Amino acid sequence: MVENRDRELWSRLLVAGALHERGISSVIGSQRVLAPNLDTLPTGCVVFKGENKAMGGWMGLAKSAGHAIAVMDEEGLAIRCPAHFRKDICPGLPVDVTYVANEWQAEHAINGKWTGNPRLDLLKKPEVYGEPERGGYLLVNTNSSGANPREGSIKNYYAMCLSAGVFDDREGFIAHLEHDWACVRKIREFIAAYDGDVVIRPHPGESPDPWLNLYRDNPKVRVATRGNHIQWIRGARCVLHTGCTTALEAACLDIPSVSLLVGDHDDSVFTTNHDPFASTGDISEALHMVATAQAANVDSDGLAHRRIAEDLAPRAGARSEIELTYTAVSGVDPYFVAKAKMGLTDLRDFCGKWGLDLPLREIGDSVFQVG
């Protein structure tokens, strides 16, 4: 089940390819379309992206229909703090196995299993993301969707967080907003002091408009509104961030990164704010770090998708041709529909770039049978 095409589709296709080698068929697609079909699909294993409160209803439906429940964790890849990692977990969900990025996370997830994350497997062939337009700039990756939500107001963002069970109380949400605003101020302070070309890539959950308006008349600052983040990382000489998974991906691509710390609890959350990654709360020191930083020594063996497929294989149902009862999504916020919108061309393009020979069949709106 896919919530966000840009973040999840390709890693799911890697797993589907490894399952196909074992003679196992997969269905990949929009969770908004698949959810109402869970009680009529042939019995198998349903793979979710997380184990938060919002997944509870769908998991209950899948379990009552006889499916096994697995989770490929998408939120914890660069998380260092156990308390923050557990914040996205709703206790008591009927999860049979959760595939996580590292050993300690396996102790905290529901039936956790350390496999690694196939999102890093993709970096073994970074050319699949496309070539960067140019190089030599400082890439600033922002991560402040709370203060600057892409869709709707901060009130709507708060409602979405409540539905997912992200915050225990309103005070926790306010602290989150304050951290976001501190990050925005820190980035602005750094850019004002930096003498060089800058590309700002707002987080996909952010609106680019405030950044575009802020730097509209600054010839040294460009705000990236197209292209994927790996393309922009590949062209950068250094990545600046305030705590972000992209710094981990940069390290896997041998690109240096520097984290701007803001001095609150959330600084401790991300692995990329700590050794071996460069980080500081001082602007002068950050300027020096950007000029001299070396890439952190981080790597992945590229085999997480195969370990996940090996564990999923005995949980899978019998191979059959799948037909959906409900083939389209309706009555849902267009924002959530757009996040998972995809066509056969999207799947075929990736398979061609990666060298996967997979039978693909569209069976619903943004839903496909693979193998």
C-alpha cells in the first residue's frame, strides 16, 4: 500500500522484483484505493508504510479478512531517538512483522525485524533518478512542514497529525511548530551570511511560495520546485539541513552535509545531527564546516529489499490474477489522492532504468499487479 508515490513506489518495486524471482505476485498501489478492497482480495499479506494510529482501521479490516500484516517502516530511517521513534507507533496494532532500518529500532517496533531500508538500496544506482542540471552549489534541504504546510492551514496540518496520533497533546504540537520556526530562522540567518550559490529545496510537505517570495530578488539563491531530491543532492558540493533523512542519503552518495542545530530537544531526534555527521548551532562554525566538510562514512549493502522479500515470501497467498471490487477512490481530499497518483509509465520507466523485467498490469486507479 502506497501513500506517497515519490517516497515509496520504487522501493516497493524492488521488493516486488525480488518476490517475482520467487514466483510470488504483488499488488502495489494507492492505499486509498486498496483499503476498501481488503476484505475481498485473495488472502495474502498486506504491507503498510507505518504503524501509526491512522493505519489502525485498515489493519483491523485486513486482519479480519485473514491477511497477514507487515510494515515497511518509512518514518524511522534516520531517527536516532527511541522516544521519537515510538511516537509514531500505536500500541496494540495487529502487526505480524515490521521491517526497520537498524538493530535498536527492531526492539521498539511491533514485532520488529532488522532488514535495512530499500530506500537506501536505490542509491546503489543513483543514475535512475536522473542527472543533475548543474553542480557546485550548496543545497539547503528544509524540513518545516508544520510551520509551512503545503496544503491548507496549520489547523489542517494539526488535524492530520491528530488523526495519525503523532502528538500526545496540543503542547507537543506547539513545541513542534516552535522547532520548525527556529529551523526556518536559522536557515535564513545562514544564507544571509553565506557568499556562494544556494539551491533551496523545500520539503515536499512544504509550500515553496514563502521561499520563492523571500529570495525572489536574490540572484544567488534558487528555490527548486521540480526534479527529485536525489538529483539535487548529486549536483551539490554540500548539503545543509536542520535534521533530515536527505543527509543520510547524501552520505551514501559521498556528498558532505552540515546540520544547523537550533538548541532544543528535537536536535537529538535525527542521526544526521550527530557524529559522524557535521553539526553545529553556530553560524560562523557552520560556514567553516560547509567550506571544509567531508562526507560521513555511511553505506548500505543494497540488499534490504531481498531480505524483506525473503521474509515476506512465506506470508504470501497463492498466486492468482487479481481483480478489484472498487477500482477508484472517491470522497477523499484531493491532496491525498495526488500523493499516490501513478500510471503504468511510472512503473515501466523505473523497471527499465533498474533492469527489472516484471509483468505489469493496471487493475485500478493507481493500482497494479506485478508478476
